[in-house]
Amino acid sequence: METRINRLFAGEERAFWLPMSRVIAFEREAGCSIFALFYALGENLGAAESGDMVLIGASDARLKQCHSLISNALIGAGESEQEARDLIQTYCFPARPAIHDAALAFQILRAAIYGIQLPEGSKKKADDATLSPS
């Protein structure tokens, strides 16, 4: 199982990951646990026939929490804090519909909480990544 996901964001494929240090940072910033935000988003998000995420009810989730989560997941995956902040300010609501931010936050949380199954052979072996000494 993997807890890192890749999604199209800000015009390119980007990695999102919440190691424990970023979970703690998010929970301090947002004033709620990752589980509380996951529940608040999950109970009110649904998928339309087109596959788009839609709100199916009122949610206690706040955009500020979603943006904090996305930012912390970008940092966890290797972006600098400044770059993550700039990406949020440039590409999240109001630059795009808020539902996209909520959906991305939910996907990041689902991967962190439940993990995702990667297709067999999609992970490079550690041996392939090491260089042989000359």
C-alpha cells in the first residue's frame, strides 16, 4: 500500500504526501484532525455520472483547511514551503472552482488514511535506482 498520490495540479503532474510531520503541521494550522476533515469532506462529496466531484450536502469543511492540507501534502512530497504557498495562492480557489480543492484534499486524505494499491511493477526496485561504483 502507498500513501503518496500523483495528481494533475497547477498544469502538471505533482506528488502529494502526508508524512507524520506534515500531518502534525496540518492539524496545528487547521485546528482539526485529518480524520475530522476526511469525514467532513467525505460525507458531503459525491461523484456525478461524468466523474466530476459534486457537493451533495452542507459541509463543515473549510477551504482554508483544504488549502492547508494540499500545501502540507506538497511540502511532504518535496516542494519548498514557499513554492507550496505560491501554488495554493495561484491555482486554488478563487482561481478555480472550490469543489476542485475539496476533491483534491479528499483524495490526499483517502490515500493517507486508507492507502492506495499500486499496479504491480509500477514501483521501481531499489536496486534499479542505485548506481554501481566505478
